[in-house]
Amino acid sequence: MSQLSLRFAGLHCALLAGVPEEVIKRASYILDVTERDEHVERLCNDQLLLKDQNYKDAVQKLMAFDAVNGDLNVFFQAMCLF
């Protein structure tokens, strides 16, 4: 089976498995670009920016956590709130 056939089959299987079409299109774009050895442009929208900020906040909380005296239950409850 050729690389192109494998790629098509993989994307088709993902679609059949219920992966949203938007994700399939993005995956196809990334495969095309990487096959041409080009730079993949990062998507940027409000939802991604919010997730990025949430990850940054989570890392800051993790770095500030007192592993010796901190309460893990309280820490994880706080992490689940955002």
C-alpha cells in the first residue's frame, strides 16, 4: 500500500470513528505540508488562546504548590475548576 493510500485510509477511518470533519481537514492539511517539508501554520483562535492560558495557569499553580505541606486534594480540586 502506498503512503498516499495509507494516509487516505487513516483519515477515512478517523472520519468513520466519529472524529469531527474539521479535525480531519486539519490533519490532511498538516500531512500535506509536512510531506512537502514546509512549516505548519498554527491555528489561532479564541478557544485555543483560552486553552493556552489555562495550561499556563495550571503550570504556575503546579510550580507554586508546596509538595511538603500542601494538601493534594485541595490542589486537584482547584485544578479542576478552570
